[in-house]
Amino acid sequence: MSYAEAVAELETILAQLQEVPADIDQLHARVARAEQLIAACRGKLRGAEEQLDELRKTTEN
């Protein structure tokens, strides 16, 4: 899943949480999925940051 796809799904989940009253099982499932998506996004951002750091190191030498 791409970063953009994960963010889009997070936005959908947020909209659902704001608009539709959910039962506790739906709420739990949505929050759990949001946590997975956030972790995936953080991982991609960390990876990009590491690549930028490596690029900086190679261009400084």
C-alpha cells in the first residue's frame, strides 16, 4: 500500500468516525485499522528520512 493510499483510507475512517454513530465493535475495528495505517505511514516516512540522510552524507563528501 502506498503512503497516499494509506492517508486516503485514514481520511475515510476519520470521516466515518465523525459522521456515523458506530457500535463498539465497528469503532474498535476502525481504530485498530487506523493504528495499522498510521504505523505504516510512519514507517514510510522514516524510510524516506533515512534515504535523505544517506543522500546528504554522499553529497557532503
